[in-house]
Amino acid sequence: MLAPLLATLPARAEIEPGDLSLTVTAELNGNSAPFVREMVLLKIHGVYKQPILLEEVVQPSLANFSWTQLGRDHWSKTKLPDGQSAIAFDRTVAIFPHHPGDFTIEPFSHKLTVNDVGERRVVEVRSQPIPFPVAQWTGATGGPDAKEPWWLPARDVSITDSWSPDPETVKVGETTRRIVTLEAQGMVAEGLPPRPVMRTRGIITFAGPVTRETLLTPAGPVARATYQWDVKPGVPEVIPLDAIAIPWFDTNTRTLREAEIPARQIGGGLPDREGDRAPPAVPSPLVAAAAALAAFGLGLALLGFGAGRPRLRLSAAVRRTLHRAARAGDPAGFRAALEAARQEAPELARIWQARPDLATAFAALDRSVFGASDTAAPDLPDLARALSRSEPVAGAPGPERLAPLDGPVG
């Protein structure tokens, strides 16, 4: 991995002070001391002027933290302020403190085998220790030590709710399956709450398995939990299900918020009464004539002016996810939502890619997420608005106007 980078570095006579440097920076959410189990990103950054033959990072024990490395180490060429060439090393580690108190992130060490005047030499580059205070929760409610509600510190939380079949269509003795997916950015799966309690009079519920997974992204881990129930109504009446609130702590704004599993109703969508199955009343001749005349006029209007081409648009759920990531200023979250949009609507994705403005914005987004950490993202709110608009189906002709009554002219 290092060979192409080393080929561009000139051989140096000897190691001088400042030729090899390693820094560790803690990215605090909202520039505030974190609370227990709140994610903090450690950015390890090295700059090396000497050609490197072998390398090994020695990480401190991090005894008071859980941690996970986000992706592979990244090596790149860089230019120093004086114009000299160097190699840059980057690693990102997410840490989660176990307890409140004043801690220290001990130095990271990078053991390097370098070419020093034609000879192999092993040097050790160390970062500086970092003071790391972890705050004690002082809010009136909630917090890491409270039994209720569940402590969920995250950058963003989203919920999707699906039923099969639609709960309003099921009758007594029939079963519908509910699947709720909870996603939290900046959290590992073990930190997500247990399955919510779904209970109301008139239904029988069978709780299914809970699946959990942690997705590693350049912006941090994304935790996902999927909860499942089989629901069977026991009475013929409409059964209301109340919304279920999921409290969480917004690490960006440092405030308590709530996500919600939406309220639904079971039954009532397909009534099964004799009156509902009776045939509709036959309209009077006068009403029928008026309706026919109105339909004829509407048909002429549609033929004369056309309804235009069929149009494509993203689902409301995907549009909301795009706008939420844009408001949060989260390029990685926006990129994940964009990928979901492409999978949901491949025809729309082809239309977007054919537009130079959107193709340029997509490229800038990819550079900001997968490229250098200082690469600017595109205007995410503007991009979300552009992707939320409907687009005409390519090549789909609109309805033709009426042909001349006497045949084609000419």
C-alpha cells in the first residue's frame, strides 16, 4: 500500500526534528464533554517526510472506554506549508466512556522502519496525552444511570414501521406481522433499547426475534435493531394502537428528544356488513345524463390539453431521510440515504446521473465522504430538494391531441 507513495518521496539525508509527527484529536460533540456511553471520534494523524519501509501502530489500553476502529488506515500524499512532499497517515477510532470523571487518553505510538542515509532504522513516534473529562448527567430526568427511559445518546435516530398485511384489513382470527426498524447514528447495536412493549385490549401479540447489527461508516458506527411482532385481533371492533415514544439524547444539540413508532389501528379498513355489500343505488335518468355530459366535456379537455408525461418520484420515507440528513449536515448519512434512493428507484437514478448538475453534486458528496476529511460537501439541503422533485419518465410520450376531423392536413 505504501509503495506507490514512497516512490514519490525524495531520499533524505538524516532524520531531523519535525520530520515525523503524530497527533491525536478528540472530536467532541457540540464542543462539550461527553456523557457516559456517548461516542467520541479520535482522529489519529501522522505526517512523515522520511520514506517508510514498515510501520505498526501501538494503541493505548483505553481501559475506561469501549472502542472500535472505523475502517482501514488511510495513507495519502500531502504537501507541507513549505512545499515539501510528505506521507500522511490517518486512522479513526470511536470510543465510548464507561464512567464519568477526569481521564487521560494516553499517547498512541507509531513504530516506523525508515530509510536513514541508506540504512534501515526503527523509530517510535508518539502523540501527546489528551485530557478527557466525562461529564456527570445533571438533568431532572433520564441520563445514563436511570432505569427508565433507556439512555440512547446518538447523532440521529430514525424509525421505519411496516405491516404485512395492512392492519386495517385483518379480521378476527387473522394475523398481521409488524416489523419496526430502529437506526441510531453514532451508536453500536448493543446500546439500542430492548424491544418496546406493544400491548392494548382486544389483540393477542406474539413477539418475534430481535436482530441487531452495527454498520461502520466513515462518520461513525450506525446501530440498527429490528423488532418483530405477530398481531391477531380478538374482537370485531376497530382496535386503536397508540404511538410508542423512544426517548434519545441528541449529541449534536445536547438536548433530549423523542422518536416515535406511529399509532395505527387494527380492523375497520374493510367493513363486512350487509349494507356495505349492497349494490349502489341506480341514479335517475336526469342525473345520469348530466354525469355523461360532464364526462364528455372532461374528456375533450384532457384530449385537447394532455396530462403530460408520466412522472417518477421517491417515496415519502426516503425523501424524509434525505432531508433529515441534510438538516443535520451529515454527508455520510445523506450518502447512505442516496444509495437507498437509487435502489428504490433505479430509473430515477439514471435520470439524475444524466443531469450534469446532479452528477457533479454526487461526485462532490463522494469525495467528502470517502476522500480527504477536509473536502467540502455539496449543498445538502439544495440537493435533497432536487432529488425530492418528480421527474418525467424518459421516452414516455404524452397523450396525443385529436387528429383533424377531415384527416391529416396537406
